[in-house]
Amino acid sequence: MDFHKQEQEQPVVLITGCSQGGIGHALACAFAAQRCTVVATSRSRSSMGDLDQNPRFFLQELDVQSDESVQCVVNNVVQRYGRIDVLVNNAGVQCVGPLAEIPLSAIQNTFDTNVYGSMRLVQAVVPHMASRKKGKIVNVGSIIAMASGPWSGAYSASKAALHALTDTLRLELSLFGIDVVNVVPGAIKSNIGNSAIATYNRMPEWKLFKPFESAIRERADLSQGPKSTPSDEFAKNTVAAILKTSPPAWFSYGHYSSIMAIMYHLPICVKDFFLRRAMKC
Ligand SMILES: NC(=O)c1ccc[n+]([C@@H]2O[C@H](COP(=O)([O-])OP(=O)(O)OC[C@H]3O[C@@H](n4cnc5c(N)ncnc54)[C@H](OP(=O)(O)O)[C@@H]3O)[C@@H](O)[C@H]2O)c1
């Protein structure tokens, strides 16, 4: 087969949230290393500047909260490549604070990005995949949805919602030849801790929960400890799973992923005991 034809047959992968230092960026590089054509997107092109000169990447600005932005990027990709083979809904934000006091606008922003943002991309991309009876949709969930504990309730709930939506999508979209994969990271090195602390610094002062302020703040970068899994290791294994002819419905990888899978099956009183201790609650 000639080189040009081979290149045309490589999967076209669209990924959200590809800022340097994060999981999306590592996934973009891992897909490119498998000779995929990668549409790397983020809210600002400058956050992916290091990918600019590499011909494997097509860089686009995309805000998952905007209908216009999503439609514009999907149209650009279909116009340029004629198809989207893989969509990776990776963009996401953490949200830390006690549920009884956290501003509703912060909870809404978390769901607007993690849940509705992913659904916005799904709805924009599915017609193109369905017309070819082919495609893969990958939603990036979280192991935190397996055991929702104190101080990150909004984030855990958004990921639990995404897991449930992913389960439904897998069944509904199989009718159109589209595979749906729930990628469930453990604790992975990224910018998520720093972003969460920046958001946390804008929260109002807690009232009832003021005595727990330092425990709550610590929750913001819990995933960024010394044993967190490097994002390139996570990405390499995840991409290998996604590119299989029959990808798994669930792919979990990274520090804490086994512990959290066990936690899911524990009786509630045992789970609460561990979570109280871990979160100083
Ligand atoms: N790291 C972990 O331990 C871990 C564990 C479980 C699940 N996850 C999930 O993995 C995914 C990637 O997170 P990460 O750890 O790589 O965090 P990260 O380094 O903070 O990356 C998050 C990415 O999402 C982007 N983003 C945020 N809001 C957006 C919006 N409205 N539109 C488009 N992009 C937006 C960010 O863009 P900006 O740079 O512009 O903010 C950034 O590129 C998230 O869904 C996260 O929930 C991470």
C-alpha cells in the first residue's frame, strides 16, 4: 500500500482539553506516536504551542461549554479529513468545597464542563460517525465516582453522571456501529491540582465548615502526590486499549485505581470509616 493511502487510513482523533502538562496533551502525543492524525483542542492555542510544528497535529481552539465553538471545530475537521474516527472527551475541571456552602455557580460550571460539555461533543460528532457506521467515543470519567467522599462532591457527582451517560451511550450507539469507552483514571500527574487550587482560592469563606478549611484545601491536589502515575504512562496504556479493534467498555489505570475499585464494593459503613479518616472529616 502506498504511503499516502496508508496515511489516509490512519484514525482521525479529536481530543478536548489538550493543554500542555495534562492528560489530554499526553493522550494527543500517544495517539500521534501510533501514527494517528490528532485534532488537539483546548481553550487557548498557546497552551498547546509545543505541538504546533508537528504535521500529525491539527490544532483548534475549542471551549466545550460553547455550542458555536464545538460546531465550528467539528465542521472544520469533517471538511479537512472527511471523518472523525475517535472522539476523546477529556476536558474537565475539579471542584472542591463542602456541598452545603459551595456556590451553586461552581457546581453548575463543573457539570457544564464535565457532563454537558462531553454531551455537546457527542451530539455534534455522532451524526458523522453514524453515517459511516463506524467510530469510537471515549469519555474520561474518574475513579472518584466509585466512592464519593467529603469535599469533592460536585466533581464526584459530575463524573458519576458521566459514567451513567456513558453506559447508556454504549448501548444506544452500538446500533450505529459506534464503540463507547469509559476511561477511568486513577491519580495521574497533571495540572488538575493547580487549577483546582486556583478555583478554590476564589471560593467564599466557609461558615459552618471553617474549622475544616485546611482539610478541604488539601483535597484540591490529592491526586498530585509523589506516587501519582505519570501522564505519558497513563496515555500510552489508554491509547493501546482504545485502538483495539474491539475496545473495552471500561478501562481504568493509575495510582489508587485498584483501591477505589475495592472501595466501591465495601459496605457503606466501612467505606465511610475510611473516607472520614482520609479526608479528616
Ligand atoms: N489527573 C487526575 O488524577 C485525574 C483523575 C481522574 C480523572 N481525571 C480527568 O482527566 C481529565 C483531564 O484532566 P487533567 O488531570 O489532565 O487536568 P488538567 O491538566 O487540568 O487538564 C484539564 C484540561 O481541560 C481543559 N478545560 C477545562 N475547561 C474547559 C472548557 N470549558 N473547554 C475546553 N477545555 C477545558 C483545560 O483547559 P485550560 O488549560 O484552558 O484550563 C485542560 O486542558 C479530566 O476530565 C479530569 O477530570 C483526572
